[in-house]
Amino acid sequence: MVLKMAKLLVGNYMTAYPISVKPTVPFKTVINFMAENGFATLIVMEEQSTMPLGVLTEREILHYVVSEGKIPDKLVKDLSIKPFVSVTPDTTVIEAAKLMISKSSRILVFADKDKLVGIITASDMLRAFRKTIISPTLDKVISTKIQQCPYESSILDAAKILHEKKIGSVIVSRGSNYGIFTQRDLVRILEKEIDLASQVGDHSSFPLVTAKKGILANEAADIMAAKNIKRLVLTEDNMLSGIVTARDIVDAFQIEVG
């Protein structure tokens, strides 16, 4: 069934009742929990409070691991916790998308002023947008600078590229074959306590999932959903030409709707 944008409400697409962690939880425990459950974001909240202090994301984990070359012996309260933007369940998904892009923030959902009931991510938003007939081009959101590293590079060196370039993934090359290494892969590696000097290619996803440049937003979102990925590399004349993330595709939709 095709739906109109105005009919897509956050409450129908959010991840309900997200799990939170206390500020006194060790950093390593948080990493293990995120890896085991596939979470990219954790909400930080005092035990007796109903209002979150902020959110902890894979990017913060990347920052501290690159800075110290290992998992730091810290508690969540010692880390840089990021702010969030709040919406209600009856906020439209497109309104939430505009907030996410303009504020560069995670979006938490509150039923009342201080009653947290959910979180809505870029992937959740794409699940909603795929139900519409709108399918923007990706021309305005494609990243054409694709960062690469050899298969034999160390995990830590690949993580440094992610950190320095402020990106969520790096393409891993082995001859004419390509794979991808992401922040999520790093979290899984940390959970398994794998030596960060190990070669990154052994812990990357091969083969690389690609689509031809010119693909529309809904088509890209369909591929991401089917492959359970958040990044899609685009090709032109059998060459890597760009990359789009779930967040980029959300941006394309909010640009299109205006």
C-alpha cells in the first residue's frame, strides 16, 4: 500500500522502548552490549531519572579507541556523551528527518515531556519512506571521495582513517576485489578482543555490495534493507564512483519534500 508522507508518523516506525545504560557502566561493558545486540546508539540515563543525559554512539567509541590504541579503562560518565533532539510519536517521519539532518543529532521519542518511548534512526525512516511513491535522485547526497586501504592494513590504521576523515566506513582493497570495513565492524572486533594490529581485511565484509550510479533513493533503500547494510557503494563504468549512507538517503528525501 502506497502512503503519503503526512501519514508516516514516528510512532509507527520508531524502535520502541530503547535500552539505556547507567553512567557508572564500564566502557568495555557498553562495547560488548552494543556488539551483541547490533546497536549503533545507546541512551545514557541515571538509574532514578526519566530524562536521558544523552547518547553514546559508535563514533565516540571510535574516537577513544583511536586516541588510546585500545579500549580505555573508563566509565560511561567519563566519555563524551552527545545531545539528542526529541520528538513525539505523532511527529511525521519527514519532520523528524529534517531535524536529524539539520541538527546532526540522534532523535529520541517522548510520549510526554519526560517519558521516553522510543528512538527513530535513519534506517527506521527509510523503512517508512519506502512505502511512498516518492523516490528522489541521489545526486546531491553522494560522497564521491571514497577512502580506501589495503587488505593488509592493520585494524587500528583503518580505524584511524575512519576517525580522521569523520566517516563510517572505508573500502578495503585486495587486487581487483573490494570489501568494506565499518564502525560496526570495529565494535565487534573490540568485543572479541582481537589484536588491533591484525590485518583489517580479515575482519571486513567481502564482496562489496554495489549498485550502479543513477539508482534512485527508494531503490537504494531497498537494497540496503535486503542486504541489512547502511552504506551502498555506487559504480560507473565498473569503477567505484561514490557511496551513500542511510542518512544520506534520508537527506535526499527531506531535500525532495522541502
